[in-house]
Amino acid sequence: MGLFTPTRLSKTLSFALCLLWAVAAFSADKPISGIIRDASNKEPVIGATVRIIGTNVSTGGQNAGTVTDVNGRFSLTVPENATLVITSIGYKTATVTVGGQTELSIALEPSASELSEVVVVGYGTLRKSDVTGSTVTVKGEELAKQPVLTATQALQGKAAGVQIISSGQPGTSPVIRIRGTSTALAGTAALFVVDGVLTDDISNINTADITNIDVLKDASATAIYGARGANGVVIITTKRGVAGKMTINYTGNVGFRLPANLVEMANAVEYANYVSTASGSLIQPGSISTDWYDKILRNGFQQNHGLSISGGSDKSTYFLSAGYFTDQGIVIDNIYKRLSIRANNDFTFNKIVKAGISASYANGDNQIANLNTAYNNAYRAAPIIAAKENGKYGNTSVYQNVGNPVLDIEKNNNKAIDNRLLGSAYLQIQPLSWLTFRSNMGGDWINRNSRVYVYQFNNDTTTFINPGGNQRNPNSILSLDNTRIFHWTWDNLITFNRAFGKHALTALVGTTAEQYTLTNFSAFRRDVPATPSLWYINTGNANTSTNSGTGDKYARNSYISRINYNYNEKYLLTATIRADGSSRFPARNRWGYFPSVGVGWLLSNEAFMQGQRIFDVLKLRASWGRVGNDRVPSDSYTVTVQPNLAYPFGGGVATPGSAITQIKDPNLRWETTEETSIGLDFGALQGRLSGEINVYDKKARDLLINVKIPSVAGDADGVVLTNAASIRNQGLELTLNWRGRVSDDLTYRIGGNATLNRNSVIGLNGGQPILDGGIGANQQYTTRTDNGHPVGSFYVLQVLGVFQNDGDISSYVNANGQRIQPAASPGDFKYQDTNGDGRIDDNDRVFVGSYQPKAYFGLNLGVTYRSFDFSVDLYGNVGNQVYNGKRAFRQNVLDNIEKSMAYSRWTSANGSQTEPAANGGNLPPSTYFVESGSFARVNNATLGYALPAALTKKVFIESLRVFLTAQNVLTLQKFSGFTAELPGNPTSQGIELNAYPTTQTLAVGLNANF
Amino acid sequence: MKPVVNYILSGIAFSALLLAASCQKNFLDVPVQAQATAATDPNLAVNLVTGVYNSLYNSEAFGGAGGDIHGISFISATNIISDDADKGSTPGDQPSIGDIDNFNTTPTNNFVAALWDGYYSGISRANQALAALATASLPTATKNQLIGEVRFIRAYYYFNLVRFFGKVPKVVRVPTSAQDANDDPAFQTRAPVDTIYNVITQDLQFAIDNLPLRSRAAVGHANKGSAQALLAKTYLHRKNWQQVQALTQAVIQSGQYALVPDYSIIWRSAGNNNIESIFETQSGTFNNSDIAVGGYCTWQGPRVGPRGGWTDLGFGFCTPTQNLVDAYEPGDKRRASTIIVIDRSGRGVGTVLYDGFRIPSGDSVQNNYYNYKAYASENPAIEPFLGNRDRKQKNVRLLRYADVLLMAAEAANELGQTAAAITLLNQIRTRAGLPPTRSAGQAGVREAIWNERRFELALEHDRFFDLVRTGRAAQVMRAAGKNFVAGKHELLPVPSLQIQLSGGKLDQNPGY
């Protein structure tokens, strides 16, 4: 600040205080530093303006001052007896006399609303009041209190426009969809930015380490991420140390998970009745009645512990943490463990140079349940077969050609170990108060080892109660797979930040480069002994060994720039442009240009608004932006030769051969999304009410889809990936927060958000509809992605009812009098002959909705009474459909049925119109399997109690809070299956086939600061 | 002054960083990893030729890449469709195969679609190989031999295509892009049957001219005899008897082939590439696993029935019909090595196969009969087997010397040389343990030869084509109780998806 101000060279008071500040010492002023915190919650206040008064100082035309960084810290060189004025939107102005202090801790009283927050906007921060795009910030502490693995899962219901679809399977990350689904085949994952490192997966990040999550939702906000921004950007900022006393924090919880919402299956008697009717041959129930889900599910133990130490001096700060998470899951043999360690350090070398690192290591150890087969088999396996008796398994295979699910799980040992190092280091040079250079290098190393061992067993009486069937594995199998990924990013940025009278301008220019490499290797042998200590390749039969390996590499190079302009705290302008080069496109289409512009009007700062007392803050925003999506396979445009198409001339060992089997589109280009968004932010009633309303219209074009081409063209799979489709999402988001205060003892808050979204394919541009969602052998596809309908719409036969008698069947004719279902029997479904051609086939299918919800909402309540706090979070979605894939998969007359089907099945006596007569499955896809996907759920309820400080301090604990938390307390759903929350690919989403059972978690925990 | 120095230094440092990050030359020219391109494979042409042979294995019947050339779709459209085999398996399994069996096939049938995909996928591989060979730097003789082998396979594919579908698109080049394929009418419209037969004839004539005799060719490769035999069979379908006679006589007189004494070993590994073999798919091992036509044995393997209690060998499709079982003459040795008969005597003795494997008696087995020719032993001491049930090492015999003899007999008979025809026919009967034919006269001998073909080549993918070729399909199929419509069911429907994708330019076969 004072670099070029010779008038201040005389001040020398602080010279001896800090040798490091050698440069500053030339100015002879006193260096001070400090932290500014929110008086109510003690959180650092980011972006607060600190100005010096007391002497009429001018520095290059500016008032001397600075702005606090992301940790709420600031450094200044001040004259003696200086007085600081600290202002920040949303806080009352504070005036502080420096006096003899060199390290200040200043508390700001909140004035009004949440608009005061500083938000991370990508390659920089902005005051919320200056933001013209749509972003939402969620505090880490809001997320950390939930007993779940990832922050994304905890984000569910917390932010409008952000849909989180979670499976609940240990060790997995949920699907995140920001403002609808706007791609069909390219990746839909939002981009995560962890301390500047770009990644697609944050399951390695300990939620307790997170300060804030900022979600950039609209194209104008994400355009700074250009080609990575189409699906939204989630920026994660982890905690850093604050100069001052060392703080030790422990937070942990211990609990258990239990299955919720199980579908009740028929017992032996119900099964025998139904199947006897369906098959026409008598089945005796016998004495055994197996509840297969009971046999493969259990209550799982879960724990999460985190310990952090932070602190520092004015030269360096540190934040160190270690976390340990265990999630046993509710399927037998399933357990996920994660150890995570973090070190975030910042070093201030002098007034000009700062540097820091953020480093995290995580070890994820996942003992995976063989769910795909076992869970489906548990649905189908007959209850009249024993699961396991005296160490021998019931032979469902010989009875009904379905594997014994307990054996499926117990004879498979599937383990995946991830070691991941994700971190970044920065060097920041600020030669002038208004000029900052920053270089940030990030790296993401992943080493993933998976091991699958399948025990040897035969279909004889050693393994089974009775012999036979096809469930057997004559030779044990060991397969190992190693994947190593290294992804580096390097950003170099220059930021200018100056104010000229009523004009304030922040400008950013920079470059980024990144490179991704993946190396995969796998090996396989049979006849590996069953002792786990021998599960290495060399113990297997070398004559059976096979190996394989593959790799991937791509690079991106980008130029970014952004201007934030603020005139008189009333009119705002943001403009960005990013040029992205990606190796994943052919040279002529390699570069994409992604501009955006946003304007804002702070009405509340206008003179005409000064008289009113309702609104503290009122801001109108409008923005437009264009972003891209380059998440396509790296080989999408290159014609490659498929190797190892061998042929053994004369028998014996084959000669390797190859073939060119794929036609590629040499003109492949970016998927481009354009979005227009208008929003209104408001804070009212002295900060008690705040909220925002956004409307958006998002059109994604040039979407990559597989276009079917005639087989004669010679493409082996008959499809070519090309840019053909367009998808539109239009929506409305509403967020309202109320903070109330009944008395000093009792405060409460109510927050709600709702999102309405309409998803529609608006053009296939020569592409064919995408048929997807095949289930089992009989339902080759159940969804169709086509013009005018949401992505992945269910496309099935319409059930009109059930034929009650032969008369119904013979009178069911088309316009020409042709009998439409002549082969039907009473009790069969009557399907709609949509095209009137007198027969039921694929041409009669109709669209019946999709998994894309019409609306989703979250509701968050909190009450604090003295030392008690209580909070409840709700989440739900409405207006979507799910497909009961388990029921649809039923393909053998001996497969089990749901208990409800045993009683509601059609009989001539009950005349049901909705449930067919007892049948052997193999039904065509129809509306029978399509059910409402609407649900509402109490995601989390937490009751906490802070022990009196007087008490805890006796045992050297600064503060101690104990809490009881319950995750997924209650779900209200119409769906008759297990869960209506089904992550999946856009074109086949919402089919419940092998979904992990919904779970409830109950946990107790404590949070202590030392 | 120090701050100024700092300022300058930092400015320089950052300029350098910016440049380093952005200006690294070719930073974005990242080659595709782990996959060769035509430019990076030095041995491309030869490898592509092997890849053409590999397409003989294509067997994806459910929409998988590469389609079906010799898998269950082929089995369905050649054997199951005929009066020699039923769909088999359980009644509910694969109803679309039942549709083929009963002539209820619709243009959406997935097995028919898989055949169209498979054969054009194979033809595409051949065209790719021919394109690469055209520019490969190989000795001319080697190059022509490789071209001959590829053209032999392409001709074989077109021969099956034209017999399945009649008119089909004539595709003899590699499209440069999807757009090229969309723009060239050759890819979009069906060429007349005569045009396709011309392609076949020219390909095979090139192969005959450039391939060595069997004894000088490597085992498993197409050779001069294979091309002559296939061209003879092509002419057989065109009723060009002079050419059939000339070509079959060339094969017979080449001295390269003979009938093996024991009919039963023809379809076993012991009979692989034996003296009777003219062209057969090869099997062996690759990457420590079995490699062969996918699922050939498993689709047709005996299937467990209601009582269970044993590990079955497959899905039980393509079961020999009672009609076939009953049609053999007494004493015909071929019946026992063509048909596995399940024990339904009630004595519980089961059926013991040649390798000692015992199939339990009928109440544990789904069907009455199974295809013995598709049986592969799981005992590695008897037949090579590394445990991959989906690719049991079975050579699928596509052309045998016995077929050549019968074609020669038929040509001789049609050309009025009835005595010569009988001599040829009796070679086949003698091996089968049967007395010389009692048929006489051109018409009688014609019937006898046709009849002999049925038993000699039973379940060898010939019967239905033979019935259509000889104009007997309608009569024989209706007699077998099938709803065969003459003028329609001789051909399969063109897959409706392909018609859609051509923008309606592909036309449909009559009646569909």
C-alpha cells in the first residue's frame, strides 16, 4: 500500500516488530494484520473492506485500505494512531482504533441479510452483492453434521436448482444435476473444483474439512470454466488456519444404518398359491419360508471421526486434519472405510509474496457387495428354498434357475482400494495494492486397485443342500485391476482491482493448462487357493493367466478473462470470456469460445428506495452465457484399429488380427449450452427474511448422441457418435429464508427452496430417438429419448385394464373388427392398440412421463433454545415417474412375487382391473410398471446440546456439543418398490433394478474444541 | 530500489509462466492412447486379413456389435427354420426363434436383424482389408493370395446374404464417412440378385486364380479347392450344371480330398481339417482362453429339465425333429452321430456320449433330441477345452467333400449322366453303411440325391437353402406342419430398422 508514498517513510514504530516485513520497513509505517469475524457465528468475513482514516491518506488516488481474503484476514501498513473503518455489505460498519496493536481481531455485527456473504466465483471471489449470475453458497458446517460420506449427498435439499440423486451404497458418490439434465450421452457430472483443482469426484474429501461449497448454476457464472461448465460447477473451499492460538477440534459420530422401505415379498404359502395358479402345477409350500432380503441385509455400523488442529502466526498458518470414516452398509459382507488426511498451509514471506499449499490424502477401502446379481436374485428367489442350513446353501438354481443370493455374496470377494492425493500449491505476488499475480498448480493422483476373488465351488452336496443347477464356479478366479490417474492443472492469473471514484473495477486475465493421463493394467488367473494370503497372481495356474491394459490421455489449454464493474454500488456488470482448447476434438474444431455477460441493479441503493422500510437489499440480475461440454471419450474422432481379433489357423494358439470396425465423425465438436437467467435477490425486514427468485432458460445444442447408421456402412455397432441433439431446460427457482427470534433464549430459522424444471428434447437433427432402459430378456427397451419429450421418457404399452372373461377378449377389436389380442386369456392385461392396426406391438407404445422431476424442493428448519439446538431437513421431488424394473425383470414362472401381488392378483371373483392374474412374468413393458416417483423425505433431524462452558473448561475443553442425528428419518413415497431415488444415466434413469436398499442412519456424536 | 526489483522480477516470472503454460507446442495434439490407428500399425494389411477370418466368429444375436454370422441367428435361419430342427429349449425361451421356426417372422425379429448386421459387418471387414491390401507393400503373389482369401470370404458372406434376403445392397468398398454411406445409393438400395451373384462369381474366380491348392496352403486358410467348391455351390443355386460339374470335377480331380471312413468324427476335434474338409471355421486358444464361433455349442447343448440334478451343457436350441429322426433309412450310421437321443425309456439309464459324459434320463432333460454335431466335450483329455463355455472349440464345417460329391452327382444327373451320378451318390451311401441306391432314372436319382443331401448334411446349415433352391420348400414345410407361404417365406424379411435408416429406400421382400 505504502510502497510509493515517501511521505510515510518517517514512521518507524513497528520496525523491530517483524523482521520479515523488510520491504514494508522501508515505508516506515507500522504493519498490522488481523482477522475480521462475524460477531454472531465467529466465521471469518471474507471481502470486507478495511480503510484507514485518521490521517487523510491518499494512495494513488485511492483511500488506503484493503479487502479481507478468503480467511477473513487482512494486512495493512498503517500510520501510528490510525483508525480503521471496516465495511462489508450485510454488516454494520465498525470503527477500530489500532493503537498499539499489531494483530487485530475485529467482530462485525450482522446488519441485515445473507447478501453480505462473499462467494467464490471461480478464479476469484466476489461479494454476493456484486454477483450477477446464479450462485448458491452452503456452509460446510451445514453439511458436516450429516452422517453421510460426501458433501454432495449432504447438499441434497439445501439449494434451489441443485438436484442430488443418491443411492446410499457405501463408498459411492451421488449424481448431481444442476438445473436439469442437459446432455444425453456426454458426462452429466458437475465439475468440482477443490481448492483450485478440477475433478469429477469428491468422495475423497472429508466433509469436516470444508469451509464452504459454492455452486455456480447458470451459464454466466460457469462460463469462466468454459468447456467444463455446462453441468454446473461446485467449488469447494477447505479450511485454512487462522493466525492466533492453536485450535484443536474433534468431531465425530457413531451410529448404525438399517434398511428402510423394504418391499415385502410373498412367504412360502402365498408364493405356492400364486405360482401353482400361474404355472398350473401344484407347488407345495413345505416347512421353509425364507425371507431372502432378511438373509442378505443387516444393520450396519457407521462411524465418522475427525480431528483438526489449526492456528499459526502472521508468517504462516496451518490447518491439519485427519478423518476416519467407516460405513458397513446394510448388505452382508459390505464395508467401506476411508482414512483422510489434510494439510493446508499458508506462508507470508513478505508484504508482496505469499504462498501456500492444500494437500489431502485419502485411502478408501471398499469391500463391495456383489449387489448386481444378489439383490436381483433376492427378489426372484423362491421362499420355499432354504437360504443356508448347516453351512450348505439352498439350491435355488436347480429349482428355478436363479442363483442363491447369499451364496452370490459369500462366494465373491470384491475389494477396491483407492489411494488418492489431491492438492494444490500457489504462489501469489502482489507488487501493488491493485495488482495480484497468482500461480496455482494442482494435482490429482489416483491409484485404484481392485481385486475380485471368486471361490471355487461346485453344484454338488459339498456346497448345496441338494445338487445340480448352474450356480457353480469349477475353478476359482482371481482378477486384479490397477488404474493410475494423474491429472494436473496449472492456472496463472493476473487480477487488477481498482476503484476510481464511483467506479470499481476488477479484471482478471489468465491461462490454464491441464493434462490427464490414465494407465490401466489388469491380470487374471484361475485356480488361486482360497486362503486370502494367497490372493496374488503368482499362486494361480499360469496356464490360465490373461492380462490386459489400456490408457487414456487428454489435455486442455485455456485463456480466461473476466471483468466485474460496479458503478456507485448500484449498477453491476460482469463479462467473461474463455477460450478452451481440448485435445478431444479434431484440430479444426479444437477451440471453443465461451462468453458470458451479466448485469445487476441494486435497487435498494437507489434514492427512491431509501424511504421504504421493507427491503434492506433488493437486487435484480440478468445474465446470458454460453458454456461447453467436452466430456466425450478421447478416441471419439480418431479411426482406430481394434486389435486381437485373432484366428487360430489349423487350431492351437491363434494368430492375432485386427479390424477397423468403427466409423468416426471427423467433425466432432463441442456440446454447447446457452442459458439466459433472470433473478431477484432480496433481504427484508431487518435481515429476518431473505431470498431469491430465478428463472432460467437453458438450451443445449450439438449434443453428442449415437446416430444409428445403416449396417451396410460397416460400423460394427451400427452407431456413430456425432453432434445432433438439442435439449432445453426451463425452470424457476425460489429460495426463502426466515430468521426469527422469540427471545434471547429462543431463535429459529426456516429455509425453503423449490425448483420447477421442464426438460425437453427439442431436436434430434437427423439423429434417431435413443431407445434405452432394457430390462432382462423380455423388455428390450423401456425409454425413448425423442423430440418434444424429456430425456429418457418411459415409452411403453398403455394398460387399459384386465380382460375379465372371453367375451371381453373377443369384443376387443379395432375399427376393422380385427381382434386385437386373440391369444389373451381372462386375467391378462388389455393393452391399447394405439395405431389401430389390430395387434399389439412396439408401434403401440406411448410416452408416459420420465424420471425428470417437474419440481423438487428442500425445507430446512432450525431452532435454538439456550444450549439446545434442533434442526430438520426435508427433501422431495414431485411429478416424475419411476419404473419398477424388479417386477419387470420377473421372467420365470417360479420367480417369487411381492406380497401385495399375491393378494391383489386378478381372479374372476375380484375382477381386478389393475393387477393381472397369476402369471409367470415375461410381461411386455407397459404402464403397469410405471409408478409415480414423487417422494418427500425427512433427510436429517439433529438435536444438539452444548455443555456449559464453565463445566467444560474444567477439563480444558473450550466448547463441547453433543448431538443425536438421524438420517433419512421418514420417507413418504407412492412407489411400491424400494426407492424412488435412482441415480443413473440420463437416457435410462429411474429404473429400479439393482438399486441399493434405502437406509436409515441413527448416530450420536460430539464436537469439541480445545 | 528493492520493491521495483521485486516488481520487475515478478513480472518476468509471471510472463514466463504464462508463456510456458500456453505456448507449449502441440500441447493439444494428444494421440489416442492404447489404440493403434491405420498409420501406426506397420502390419495392417495382414492383420486385417486375419481380422476378416475372425469375423467368421461373429455371433451377437441381441444387438451387440458385429452382429451374427455363425451364431444362433445363423443356426435359426438355416437349421431351425427347416424341417430338420425345432426351436427346442423351453417353450418360452426366445420366442423370436420360434417365429423363425414357424414362419411367423416379422421385420423386427432381432435374430434376422443380427444376420443382416453380421454379414455386412463381415463384408465391411473384408472391404477394409482389401483397401489396405491395395496399398500394402507386399510381394505381388503374397498380396494376391491374401486378396483371394478375403474375396473368398466376402463371396461366402454374399452367398449367404443373397440366400437369406434375396436382393441386398452391393457394398464392395469402404465408405469414407457416415455421410458418404448415406449419399451413395449403393449403400441404400438393394441390388438385383443377379448383380450380387456376379460379385460372388468374380470374387471366387479371383480366388480360384490366385489361391494355391490345399496341400500348398496353410491349414485353415481358404484355398483353390475351397473357392472352386463354393463357386460350384453358387452355380448349383443358379442351376448352371455345366459349371457345377466343371468345378466339382476340378475339386475331385485335384487329388486333395477324400471321404473319411468314419462319419462320426467329422464334427469332432479329431476330424478338424481332415481330408474331407474343404472349408471350416477354425478353433483354438487365444489369451489362454478358448476361441471359436461364440455360443455355437452352448446354444445347442442339452438342457436341464424339470427334475434337474445335473449341470447341463447349454440352452437346448436347434433340436432335431422327430421328422428327421424317423426319416433315416435303417442302418444309416449317420443318425447316431447326428442326433443325441435322450433316454425316455423310463429305465433311467440316461444317454452316454462318446466321451463318456452321461446325460441323465428324460425327466431331468428338457428336450428329446439334441444336435450331436454341435456337442463339444468338456473333458480336455478328449477335446481341447480351457473352460470357456461360450467359445467351446468347435470347427463349424461349412464345406465338405461329401457336399462336392453330391453336387457333382446332381450336376451329372441333370446333364443326363445318370450312371455317373449314381456312382458318386453311392460313395456317400457306402460310407454311411447303406446299400447302393435303388433309385433309377433321372427323376428318381434327382430325388435320391436330394434325399441323401438331407442326411449327409443334416444340421449342417444346408437343408433349408436346398429346399428353396429345388423348389420343394412350400410342399415339404407344409407337410411338416409349418405355415409356409410360397413366394414369401423363401426369404427372410429385410430388418425394419434398416429400412427406416435408409429413409425407406430399401424395399421389403414380398409378403412382409
